[in-house]
Amino acid sequence: MLKALPAARWDYDTAAHLLNRAGFGGPPSVIETLAGLNPDDALSTLLDYERYADPTPAPDWAKPDPEGVKQLREAARNATPDERRKLYQAEMRVQFQRLMELRGWWLNRMAKGPRPFQEKMVLFWHGHFATSFDKVRNAYYMWRQNELFRRLATGNWQELLTFAGKDPAMLIWLDQAQSRRPHANENFAREVMELFSLGIGNYTEQDVTEGARALTGWSLDPLNQEYVYRPLFHDNSIKTFLGRTGNLDGDDVIAQIVAQPAAAPFITAKLWNYFAGQAPSDELNGALADAFRENGNNFKPFLRIMFRSEEFYDPVIVRNQVKSPVQWLVGTARVLECDLPPTMICEGILRQLGQDLFAPPNVKGWDGGIAWITTTTLLDRYNTAAILVQGADVPRARLEAMQQMTPMTGNPSEAWGKRVHVGGVDVDTILSPDERMDKDRLVAALQHRLLQSALKGDQAKALGDFLNARDRLNEADIRAAIRLVMCTPEYQVT
Amino acid sequence: MKNEITLQTRRQFLRSTVLGSALTWTVPAFLADTFAALHSEAADSAKQIITGKDASILVVLQMAGGNDGINTVVPYTNDYYRNARPKLGLTAQQVLSLNGEIGFHNALTGFKNLYDAGHLTVVQGVGYPNPNRSHFRSSEIWQTASDADKVEKYGWLGRYFDNACTGCDPTVGVDIGGQMPQSFYAQTPTGISLANPQNYRFMSPGRFRPGQVDLLEESYEKMNEMPDAADAAPDVNSGGSIGALAAGMPQPGGSVLHFIERTALDAQMSSDQIRAIVARVKNQVSYPSTKLAGDLKLVAQLIAGGLPTRVYYVSQGGYDTHVNQAGTQQRLLKELGDAVNAFVGDLKAQGNLQRVLVMTFSEFGRRVTENASGGTDHGAAAPMFVIGDKVKAGLLGRYPSLAPQDLFEGDIKYTVDFRSVYAGVLESWLKTRSAPILGRQFEALPLV
């Protein structure tokens, strides 16, 4: 049912579309390289990422710390309430500091790493399993979940769903760690079906309560900071879940879910929406679900078929997706061939634009699509563009503390001291001398690089007028022009 | 200097095209007022607004996560209640009694204060037939005012904008926060979203040559103009299938680009107005330092400043108390009551209280029986609060029975359909017919 894109249609535009959607976009040189390959090989450079070494080491705190947990427990046990509060605050400061490092660690993998498609899938799973540091309160757990998504990014659905359920961050996030007979907590049992695998209408309220009973026993060992099965918590009675009866446990629950007819179309529709930017028709999704099942519920072969399909390159799909804030930020760094701003700034940007990494708004994740765009977030994007293109002034002390991972103390306004200028676009890297001198060529080059399409006539004229007000263009003028192109509705779509 | 003049002219032109086209139709009186106000300097004066024959304002306050209504408006003398809540149950000493049988959670001193002053109505047992226990589906039902088995594309406030405010200023609906609520989704996208008024503008940081900043800003405005916005084709996908996707996933009606163009224009048009108001208008009372209080504080400023807004939307999250509910709900309800109490005091001091109605809602209440983790799971009906100068203060409707034989799957049954509350708000407060907005005629609850 899915037709392959004819090789004759493989060109600069289709290659750019693939790179935008299966990755975070890139500069013209990278698109040209992709367009020069045949479509299967081009796709392979993104999907078969295992062939590229992954050079980013894990943060040094990213491991279980039973000694630390024990020490904190003992200190808290012997402390007065006031001391206990201080202990807790100190611990949270460390955790927040690590969270920031974790965000920078991940964003740089997306912006600079050799495996953009893998990171795009990690971002999908993060939005799908939507777990928040707000409740988990532990950076190691958040990192661990992120690594799980990376390891199984394009693997098998049942395996991923099982590991995601037993993942410490998830066990905390949806209260499964505390669920025990005889009053099982229904939080995970409900959301695993409603939001992660089947969707409303494909299970009953009885399946929720019986599933919750079957899942009891899945729990967390807070000392060794890993999953543990607690037989005493487990409800050993007979349950009936999605039509199967017996003394079911959590693994049975996941297996039964994945075997449902509704399971494949649920996840394929969500993946299509994520990559193509709109809901698939029922007919298209039927074909997608078939392809997923035929490939044993494995994501990579399914996604290869999807990205190779003619449907994916339909004119209603191309340049008709709102960039998510992460896509917008990371894509800008890739397209302008510049570094991301310091993580403390990236954190603030993403929070304002509505996609706080490791802190989705709720278990449903980010709504995405046009919900990314409101009058507020649009103005925020326009103003953030200035920071990315022109750089930013950052308090020196804050920057140093961040680079050395030492928590800041004291009054920010007094202790943070002088500001230093960081980041910004190097116009010599992305524009030839001719493009920097000749205003018409500059306008054309910026549209080609930033939009892969054209501005409307009035917009191009306004940009031209802005440049023509100068006799000779200096760097600040060129940066301002780049920013103006980013301050258009056109730059917000991909 | 020259730039400034062209700027002014172009904006006026823009506004006339977008708003003026609507004026050629016959429109409700408030719209004409709105339009006139927009073009008059006097509209910026709070005095004018207070004394004028001005339109009513609705403030919708969402309590997101599913508030435990049973521990909010507490039937503390009820045996079934005490049996179902061995750990979480509140005693006579732990409630603010309203009538000897029912009392507010003790954190709601702010609400008790408003209740005693005759400014607060409790609508008891609000819900809908065939309740859904999913946060997202149930929120969607509340936001779109649909039946539980139907999916509506647009929000109930969006349909109000479509029906009653065609061609209004974009600030007719103002959401405080970054994310547009689903209830605002409309055929013609209407309403703005506002988080921080200081940043609600195009800014030009960095070092520029003299005059360049003006030029930059002017270029930005030109590159975001869309003079044909008002004539653009309406959303043709209305009522279309939502396919296999989870309900509520926003889908663009027309092209994505068109939606962003429209938003860019609204941002440009509302930015000057809002910043001017925030710079000029001061709050009359001090507010607690919580996020909800900060949001309501901003709403009070915008009301005093005379923004032509009919609906404000604020939200407070965190009510999904599956675990250790007692402390969490205590904190949230205190935040809620104190923030609303300060807001009402501010409006009163402004002389605007008689124009404003606050309505709270939550997507569902919670299970009657507490769970083993010191929390409660998703339930069904719960109370709503309606607050204002002219409300019929007291308890409206009937407290649903907690007797086990009267429960459905462990949940209380609703006694008032939430759409009756909406109908009451639309008809008696916003002065518009509710049936075209709610799909059919619901009994309009007498709220004011």
C-alpha cells in the first residue's frame, strides 16, 4: 500500500525534507551531500547510526550511588527538622545543577552529535513517556531513562514498553513503586494503556483496575536505585485483563497490551504525526500499522519504509509542520553552523518557548503542532533569535560556576559580577565574501539556508529595504538580517 | 520621526482592515463599543471604563489534575464519608463549616471570606453523563462542552468567540500562560496568550547604529503583516475526522503557515496595548507570592487598564493527588483561596467587581474511597465555584449521595450538568444565547 518515492524525485528539496524531519536539519552543504546519494543510501546515513561512533561520555555522576543515599539517610535520621530541611535543600541544589548539565549534555548530542536521527527518536520517546523531573527529583534517574530511550530508540515495542515500565523514573512518576495489594494504585495501569499504547476506547475501566492489581510488585529499590520486584506487594489472585484470565503479573500485562489489535495503529499514528506533522488518514495509518506488524513490531524497519514512502514527501506534508522549540533551537544551531548558547541560557529559552526538557507539562507530553504557537511564544521565538544570532551577555561568575559544576551561592545580583559576551553567528563561516557584499545575493543566500523556500514578495522587499538603508554592510547588519528572516512565520515551519 | 508616522498609519490601516470589515455586518453592541474604544485615547483611562456601560468579563480558573471535590466541600458529618476516608477524612474541627453538615477544607479561608460576604456560590455535584476518568479526555469534554461520546474540534469559549465576537480585537480572549487552552480553539483563531508583559514585544538587544533599531522593528512589522487576514478562507476541515490520533492533539484547520501568520499579526496588534496598560496601571491590594496570585494580579491590571477582553483564562496545576494528598491539597487550596480573595479585593477597590465573574472547574473529582498511598484516584463529579459581586451566594444544587448503593464504580453521580453552568454563564453573564454555542439548550443555572 505504501509506495516508494521514485528515485527520480530524490533531489535537494526531498533530501532537505528528510534531514529536517528525521534529524534537526542542516546547512546547504550537508543537504547537497545527501541529495548526491541514492535515496536508500541517504536514508541509511541517518537510520543506521550504529556505524558512527558515539563520542559523548556520560556525565560522571550518572551511576547509582548507594553510599550517597545511605549517608543522606543517616544524616537525615539524626537531624533536627530544621537541619533536615537544609539537608534536603542542599541535595536538591545538587540535583538541579545535574539536571542543567543533563539538559546541556542532551542538547549538544542533538546539535553536534553524529546521530541526529537517534536523538530525534529519543526526543520522541521522551515526549511519549513524558516523565518529569518535577516529581522524580533525581537527575541520575532522568539520565537513565534518557539512555534507555537511546538504547532502544528503534528497537522492539514490547521490549521498550516493558523496560519503560520498570524504569526507576517511571516507577516514581506514575506511582507504580508504591502500588501494593490490596489497594493497588491505578496511575500507571491507566496511563500505560491510555497514553502509551492503546488509546481510549480500547480497554475498559475493569482492565484498569485488574491491570493495576497485576502490576503490583513492580517497584523501586531506592538504595541501589534500580527496579526491584516485591513479592509482598503483589496481588496473587486471579485477574482478567484485556480478555486474558490468570494470576497475571506486570510482564503479562505488557505482553497482552502489545498483542491488542489497537496497539500497532496507536503507535504508528503517533510516529507519523511526529515526523510528518499531521494525523494520518485511517487508510494510510492502516498501511503503516501493517508495515509495523509485518516487521515484528520493530521500529527501525518500519521507519525505513515510512521515510522511503512517497506519502512522506507529499506537498501537504513538506514545510507544513511547526518546529518544536527543541527543533527550532537545535535546528538553528545546525543550520547556522554555530554553537548552542550556554546551557543556562538554553534552559531558559526552552522553558519560555514551552518545551522544558525533562519536565513535560503532564503525562500526555507536549501537545505539539500549532499548540507550540501562541502570541507569547511567537514573540519569544523572535526575541530569542536575537540571542542566538547576536550572542548574549552572561554573568561571568555564573558561567564559570556552571562550567565547573559548582553550585552558586549568595545573592545573584551581587555575586554574579561582570557580564561576558558568548555565542553568536560567525557570518564568515556561513556566507561567501560575495554574499556578504552583494545585498541581493545575501537575501537569496539567507532564504536558501534558513527556509529552503522563498519569502513572500513584500517580506523580501522589507528585508531588502532594511539592507539598502546601509551603504556598506557590517557584521551587525548581516546578523540583524539573519535575525529578521528568523522573525517570520515562515521560519517557524519545517 | 518620519518612520514613526508611517508606523502609526500602517497600524491604523491594519486595524481598520481587520476590525473594520466586521463592522459592516450587524454586530452586538459591545463589539461596536470595543471598536470605538480601540480608536479612542480615552479608552486607556480606567475611569472611563468604570463609569461607562461596559461589558461583563468572565475569568475562567482551571484547577488542573482533578481536584478532590469531596475534601474541598466536605460532608464532614456523613458516616459514609468517614468510612471511605479513614486517613484523609476531615473532622468538624478541620473544616470551615457552611451549614452544620458541609464545610470548606480549612485551607480555603479565602473562599470562606468570600462566601460570608455573599460573593461566592458553590455549585454542588457538577459533572456529566458517562463520566470519563482520563485526565485528557475529561478535560477535553469540559473544554469543548461535548457529550462524553462525541469529539468536538472547537472549545466552548472558541465557539462563543466565533458566534458573538466575529472580528473582535484579538484581546477579546486572554490566556495567562504560554499555552492556549483547548476551550479557546475556534474556527477563526481568536485570543492571545500572555505570560510576561515585559517580554511581550519585539526587542532589539545588542549594539546598533543610531536609527537602526527603529528600522529593524519596522522591518519586523512589515515581514509579519498579513493584510488579508480577515478575508482568509475559514477553516474548511471543521467537523472532520480526527483519525486514529489521541483526541485533543491540535490539528491545524487551514495551513500551518496561515495559522502562524494570524498569530503574528495578533501579537503585533496587542503588544503595544498591553505594555502600555501594565506600565500605567497599579494594583490596589497586595497579592500572595504564588504563581496563581501573580496571574490574577496581571488580569486585574488588564481589567483596570480597559483591555476590551471578555474572557480571561488562568490555571493552577497539581491536583492529581494519587499519593500523599493531604499536604498537597492543603497547599493548593490555600493558594487558590488566597489568590482569588486578593483578586476580588483588588477588583472591588478598582470599582470593577460588578463587571467580573470568576468560574472555577476541574476535569473531575476523585474516587470516594481513598487508596493505600494516602491519595485518591480519578473520580467523577465535583463542585464548581462561581465568584462575583452579584452572584446568588450560597450552595446551589444538591450534594450527591455518598452511600455505596448510590455510587457508580465507586464514584459519586453528578447532580448538575456542567453545561448548565456554562449556559448560565453565557446567558445571564455574557448575555448571549447558549444553544448555538453548547449545541443544544441546557437548563441555564441561575447564577447571577
